[in-house]
Amino acid sequence: MTDFRDLADGLIAELTADLAAGRRRPGERLSPSRDYAHARGIAPSTASRVYAELVRRGVAVGEVGRGTFLRAGAMSLPGLPAREVEPDGVVDLEVNFSVLAGQEALLAPGLARLADPAALHEALQRGEARGTQAARRAVAGLLARDGWAPEAESLLFAGRGQQALAATFAALLRPGDRLGMEAMTYPLAKGIALRLGLLPQPIAMDEQGLRPDAVLAAHRAHPFPLLYLQSELHNPLGHGMPPARRAELAAVLRQLDILAVEDAVYGFLAPDAPPPLAAHAPERVVLVDSLSKRVAPGLTLGFLVAPPALRHRLAASLRLGGWTAGSFVLAVATAWMEDGSIHELQRRKQADAAARNALVRQVLGGAGLALQGDPRAYHLWLTLPGHWRAETFVAAAARRRIAVSPAAEFAVVPGHAPDAVRLALASPAEAALRPALELLRDLALAGPETGAIG
């Protein structure tokens, strides 16, 4: 009996020869696996394994609901040199964490407080969901904007932002409940919801964010008790809600008698943004934020602004889920907030994000490519020219050692994603960013039919 790997070897050789001879083109859709099974006289399940092997080996890319598409393997594009954009590895435009040059020197003095034995003793105790009074005051000051600040007593602490989301979903929903979400959303929020047995329900958006009329329509069709949204520098689309939209949504929450989780993790990059949705409906909105974007991925501390009526349930969920913040991390973060280090680091990251964003607009936007997003954000949304499919473009970039995220990763409903990619700008070394962007520009303009995937 022929092994599916042997069949894959033969099909790869056949496809490679067809590409070299011009009988097939990069980005071309392969026949459905059931047709391949019929032509080869093999079981459909074996054919499916062969196609999965093609994807695993990088010969093809699979798009949910659309089929399997051919990549160009090692072919190269004439007139488009294979630049070395970062010799030591992949240029990561997929993960959005930054550690700025020199920030260690800024933060190091704040650690001196823990050299005191009494302070260290306190930092080594078991963490509580409510943290410490000093931490609550410091975070309340950190989150304050435009005349609004959360009450210090409303703060709860998690090990990281994702744990704050998980604790909130687990506290307010039961398995099988529906969770309203923006149609394009933060992938880990969707993943957490699915892991908890929830049913993500997509809700339509426009250039101002979640549409209040769409919330009403979705709730009429399939009622849901909780809504998850991002009001500022939306991930991945980059927009922010104007004050009027936030007020409209607050009214809808009251009309439907539902709650909301507001993810504000990127809001620090927009210091002049209006007060959050939580300011408009404080009794109905749990605001979630964290320090990993503000400081570094190695400092994970999440916090929740909890309405009084929900505080006990959310604190219990943090404890029962094992999601409570550690006292040592909380003590370090409090020291950095109190001495102003994190506030200064925020200002530096705001400048860094704006500069990187401007570079993308110069390199890609200047070439006529369609970009969407706030000029202050660490990410931008690139709508691809019509000759590209998102997954094929991602594969083409990967062959050039550049990682970008396809729109499908952010879609609540598989198969309902546009041909677009998110560009996360925070992680790459500054010297690697421009050549990577130039290469993406050339790929986008050239198209897969010319062999750009090589």
C-alpha cells in the first residue's frame, strides 16, 4: 500500500516540474482533494492527508472555505533580488512587542526598592486579586485620560492581559453562551472564548468601530449576555471610536441589559483619545489592560477595572483560574509606575510607534498600496492588490523570511476575511524594518503570477 508521504513526494515533483515549465502558475488553485482521490484511485482520507502534507512542506497554502493554492517553491522573481533583510532570522511583522534601546537603563533604578529586605519580604508573599493599595493607586493614575480616571478600589490584577480576559469571560459566561465580538477581532480573545466553550458571534463594523445598530440586530437574532470590543487603536484595523459612538454603545448596553468587556491594551499609544466606553457605562463595562505592550513582553501584568456589582465574581474567577498576578511582578511594576519610569517609557513608545507607522506609509502608501489604521499605532492593515490572495501573499513573504498575519486570523467567522494582512511594527530591529517593507512593497506590486513567491 502506498504511503501518503510517497504520494506527496510524487505530487510535489509533478507540481514543481509544471511550475518550471510554465504549465502552472503560483497562486493557482489545486483541484479539490476528492477529485485528486478519484484520479489516483485512492481513498478521500488519504488524498486529504496528501494535501495536508503539501501545506506542511510549504508547497501549497490552504485557505478555509476557498481551497488549496500553489506556492512557487524556490522560484525567484526576475528583477526582484532576494534581499537579506535580517541575516540572523525572520523579520517579525506578526508579533507586536517592543523593547526599546536604552529602556533597561530607564527601568533599572526602580529595582533598587526591592533591595530593602522588608520590601522584598512583602513582594515574596502570595498574590491577591486586589493587589496592593499602592498598586491600585498607581494603575488608576496610569489609566487616567481626559478628565476620567478609574476608582482605585475598582482595580483587580491578573498575571497578564489574556488572563484578565479569560477570567472575565469565565466569570460572566457559561459554556454554550454566545459572546458578541467585532467581526474582525483580536485572535487570542476569540481563542480564549472557544477554549471556554463559548460561541463567538460576529457583529458588523464600520470605520468608527462596532456599529450600535449591528449590535441590536445581532442580539435580536441570537441574544448574547456579553460583548467584547476594542474602542481604541483596534487590532487589527487600527481605528478608534469617536465619543459619540461610545455614548451610543453605552446606551445600547443599557437598552439590551447586557455587559461589555473593553480591551484597551493599545490605548496608551493614543494619549489624547477620549475616555473609554467604561466612562460612559461604568456599571456595565469591564475594562481590561496590561503592561506587556507598554513595557516589555517579559513583564506581564494585567488589570481589570471592575464595576462594583461584578468585583467579587471577577476576583473569584481570577483566584479559581490561577490567573492572579504574582506579588513580585506587582511590586516591580508599582515601583516603575510610582517613579515615573513607565510614564516616560510610554512617551518613548508613542514616538517610536509614530515613526515606524510613518515609514510604512512612506514605503507602502507612497507606492499606492491601500493602508488603513491610526498613524499613532504599532500596526497597520494592508489591503492587497487584486492579484493577491492573503494566504498566498503571507506564504510569499515567508519565503523571504518576513512574517505577516493574514486577515483570516482575525475573522470571527472562517472564510469571511478580506484579502488583507496586518503589519505589526513593534518587534523588528529598526535597521531591518525598511528593507523588509521595501520587499513587501515589491511583492505586493509584482503579483504571484510572476513567481514572486520564490
